[in-house]
Amino acid sequence: MNAPMRRQRGATLLVGLIMLVLLTLMAVTSFRLGKSNLQIVGNMQYRTETVRAAEEAVEAAISLPTSISVASTANVDVNADGTPDVAVSITPVLVQAHVLTNASLNLTDPDPAKRQHGCALGQAQAFGVVGAAVGNSLCARTLYDLRVLATEASTNTSVEIHQGISVQVPADSVCSVVPC
């Protein structure tokens, strides 16, 4: 009975060594998976911060409708440390513009912000015919596509957003683009 026991002594060491190698491989693999998942989450966080900064810049641009037609840039501080983290550039593209007719104006809305009295104070004239009215109001409706490009400074994460906006402007500001 002693003879078979002597043959198995090396086999136990070999099986133990194989188990240690497998456990080491599993530990290394789990470390790599955890590291790549952490990197993915970090990238998503930078992307989300960049998108939020772009949206913040769009909201700031929309709040001043007089500056919609001009390209602008903004620096956004995401983490409130005093240094700009995201550089945002806004490029407006005029998609559509048309002069509103007097008949299409809303003059009776109970909400004062929606009434268009300022557009109906006068009559637009047909150029070339003195005193002839064409039925157009003094306002025009424009539709802009705002192309917003935001770039995060430390990781160079870049996001492009398109936002459509309709703005009512004086009719003479669009007469170079559309017939008045």
C-alpha cells in the first residue's frame, strides 16, 4: 500500500499549483474588468458634464433673443472651482424667415406676453409704390438651428448639439434674407 502513495505526492503539488495559477488569472481578469468599467463610467461622466454645459450655454443664448443671430462663445465652470472647464461655441444658422401678416397676429390673447400689439402699430409698405400697404405686419418670424460645439478642457471630450429656436424679430431685420 505504500507504493501507490509515493506516486501521488507530486500530483497533489501539481494540482495545487494549477489551482493557484487559475486563481491568479481570475484575480487579474477581475481587476482589468473593474478598471475598464471605471474608465467607461468616467468617460460617461465627462460626456454628461459636457452635454449639460452645452445645454446651459444654449439656455443663456436663448434668454437673450437679440443675440440669437450672432455666433458666440462661452466658458462654463462645471465643478465651481473658478476655472472654466468646458468651452462652448454657438453657431446659428437661419433656416427659415417670413414676415407675419396683420391677419395672423394674435392681438386678443389673455396672456400679455403672447399678445403681438407691437407688430400691428403700422403697415409695412410695398417698396417702389408710395403709400401702398401690403398687409404685412412690422414683425417677422425666424427659425434658427443653433449648432453648439462643447469641448471639455482636461479630457478633450467633444459634444455637438443642434437646437432649433423660433424668434420673433422686427421685419426690417430679415428683409435682406426674405422679401418683405
